[in-house]
Amino acid sequence: MNRKPWFLIVALTLLIVRPDARTFAQVPGANSAKSPTASGKSSTNASSPDASENTVVQYLRNMYAWGPEFDLKVGAVKQSSIPGLLEMSVTVGTHGQSDTATVYVSKDGKFMVRGELTDMSVDPLADTRSKLHVGTSPSIGPADAKVTLIEFADFQCPSCRQLDRILRDFLPKHPEVRLVYKDFPLTEIHPWAMTAAIAGQCVNQQDPALFWKIHDMIFDAQDSINSTNVTDQIKDFANRLNVNDDSFENCLNNPSTGQAVKMTKAEGQEVEVTGTPTIFVNGRRIVGPDESTLTRFIEYEIFRK
């Protein structure tokens, strides 16, 4: 796992904590900070002089002792959904890595709110659920399940293998739960993940029931697979499953198969998936193989009225 330096993690945690369940997950390397404009200030400024970008930057530097080694940039200032509060993004960068959070500032420049604004009159998960679709992705469990798990995973990710082992024990005890698997190969750090994802797509096209078998085979053999032998390994798995060799070979070499993988990854990016595994329990996000939170979310959905 590619982790940010501890001091950047602390800095960003001070700014904002997302309300997601999180444990260890695989994430690609973060990009260095990019200022919104050449000057590092917003292109539009809806604030009064007292609530300027400069005021925000200086206040945060003083509050958290962020010296010259921390690069702070303020993005576009706009009116928030709450009258009297302006919304702006703050990017914090150091040692070549960065992240961005949102802050809210009163129009008179006296007060700052850090965090997320929540409209309690709407379902907080509705927007996420509207962007998650089963489609033709591999799934196991009843189509009318009360609880649907949509997992974005990477076959080369050790944390995904850990979650897979949790689910192998969990799902047989909960036949009312449906699991949907979405490819999200982290090609920046996992060189053979895309090849494995394409192989899974090809097996699923021939026989959806066999997908879960090659899925388990790949995770079980994860430590022995590398960039050199991945193609031979997946072809061996396919042979053991009696997959049609010619159709499988043609599918592996068909550019449209790789495009299908990219589409599932784009779907994940639409709901802000950045690391694997990320699993949604009826729209509730869990990042990493967090068994206790997974159980709690599922049981809540099963038993709630």
C-alpha cells in the first residue's frame, strides 16, 4: 500500500474526516498539489475582502503550524447551500503529495466550519445508490435481495484477498445477501491486475457461474502470480474450468474486453472510489476488509423496517 507521510495524514484529518468506514486498503500514489490557477488563487471570488483566500490560508497555517514545507492553495469560492456561508476547497501538499478538503467561511470572514454540510431532509445514500448499477457484472445471490453488496476490487490487491476470505465465510450464512463484483485494477501499482481482470471478464462471458471459481483461484494464487507468468497462470485456471480455449483466447485479445474493465473502474470513480477494496452495502461505503463494520451494516439493513 502506498501511504501518505504521517504528517500529511494528520494535516488532512484536521481539515476533514469523511463519514466512511475505513481500514487498510490499497491506494495508488497521490499526485503532487496543483493550484487552481497560475497564481494559486481562485478564478472567481464570491467572498468579501474579509473572507479572502489569503485570510483562510494564513489562519490555517497559524492554527496547525503549517510552515513553508506545506503548500496551501484555495480553490474557487462559491455560495454554499446555507445562506451566509461561502464554500471553498483547500489543498494541502507536502513532500510531493497532496489532498483536498472543503471548508465553509462566513461572509463576514469571522467564522470557519470544517467538514461536510448534510441536508437531513433527503436520503443520504440516495445519490450514491443512483450511481451504482449491477449491469452485467458478475453477481451471486438473489436478484431481489434485501441487501446488495457492490464490491470494487483488484485481483492483485492483498487487502482484496483478505476481504474475499471474509466474504467466503460470511455469504453462505446469509443467502439473503447479493454480492456484485466490479473490477477496479490499480494499474499504477499492480502490473498484472488488468490482465487478471480481463480474464475474469472473459470467463464471465462464457459462463457466469464459472467466474466465481476463477475469482477464487486468482486470489488463492495471488502470491505466486507475477507479471511474467500471469497469462500462463490464468490460461491454466481456465483450462481447469473447461472454458472454451478459442473463445477465451479471442476474448483476451479483444480490445473491447479491456474497455469493459475500464468502464467498471469509471463507475467506481463516479462514486469516489480511490482504493481497494471498497464495498457498498446498500450504498453504505466501507473501505478495506473491515469485517465488523461489514457485519454491522448488513445486519442493520436486514433487520431495519
